Amino acid sequence: MYRVLAAALLSVVAIGHAFAADLPPPSPPRAPAIYVPAVAPIYNWGGFYVGINGGWGFASGTTTATITGTGIVGLDGTTATGSGSLNGGLTGGQIGANYQIDALVIGIEGDFDWSGQKRTDSFACGAACTVSETIKLPWIATIRGRFGYAIDRVLLFGTGGVAFTHASDNVTLTGTGTIFTASSTNVGWTIGAGGEVALAQNWTAKIEYLYIGTNVKQSGALSILPGTVSETAKVNDSLVRAGVNFKFP
């Protein structure tokens, strides 16, 4: 009896091994899935853009005025020198283009700003006589190269180029009105630096500082007597501006 049972068990085991040999090998365990966060693409500063800006200007200057052609001995050749500051707000616009090579950004930008920078001085010339002089910088324009380093959506840049400054001088006399006026547009130079950040794919915001140096030359006729006043001035202007640009795709 026991022999019969043992033989039966051995037969079952043998059949089980044979059946298992026909089954495919078990699959290796799968590694757990790894979450990889999406990476935003690096911002591209290349392309054309237009924008607006506003800020404040701090100018200082030294002026030398010479009177000639009056025919009055002792007056012809008279020279006077004065200095002062001209401060005021700025607003305008800019247009430019950038080209990016890796992190290096090279560009060109032109801008035009209306300026409220002015200075008025008055002094008495008698009991009922007052002379007032108003000097203004009505507008400023620049054409500059820009050289920057991009850190994704942040751009740090230096800039420099040519500047155009319009200057005017107006002198009035109590009871007479304007006795002298002159204006001129003069070419100078500019250098500065700033930073810009991408707010969205097509919108950026910037803040910058520009230093402008200009030699002014202008002249005008006197209205109360024959003669001409010629002025030369050295004007140094510091501009602090913020702006917003729209960049075309």
C-alpha cells in the first residue's frame, strides 16, 4: 500500500516538473516610474522690438556768451560765463533689434525723448527792470549699440553711441519782451548700462542709465540794439529711464 502511494506521489511530482518546464520564465520586476518635470525653453532675446520709456534727466552745463557787431566800443567782444543745472522729466519711445549667440546678445537701438529739463534765472537791472533767462533741453535722441549677457529671461547690457541734443536759450526784459533767442541741435556721445527682464514671450521691461556729453554752439540777434550773441556750452546730461518693449516673434 505505502509503496503504491509513494509511486503515485513521485508520478505527480514528475508531471508537475514537466509542466513547469513548458511555462515561460517569469518577467523581471519593473523599476518604479520616475517623474521628470517639464523644463521651460531658454528665452530667446533675438528679434525686432518697439517700446516706450520715461524717466528723469539731470543736466549740468557751463556757458560762455560773447557779444559782437553792436558797433559800441567797450561792448563788442564782451564775454560772460555762467553755469548751472537743468532737471526735468523725460518721455518717449525706442526701436531696436537684437541678435543672440548662446548667452551673448548684440543689438542696436534708437530712441527719441521729449525733455522737460530747463533752468530759469532772473536778476534786476533797475528799479522796475528784470531780466529773465530760460535755458531748455526740449528733446534728446540717441543711436546706440548694445552688448549684453543673457541669463535666460534676464539680460544685463552695456550701451554706447551717438547722441543728439536740442538746446534753446530765451532772454526777456521787463516791458520789452524777448530781447534774445537762440536754439540749436548738437551732436555728442553717450554711454550707459542697464538690465532687462522678459515678462512674457513678447513683452520685456527695462531700466537703464545713460550719460550724454554734448558741446553746444548757437547764436542769435539782439532785438534792442544791433549785434549778435554767440554761445558755446558744454552740457553733461544723466538720464535714468524705465521702459517697456514689445518684441516681435
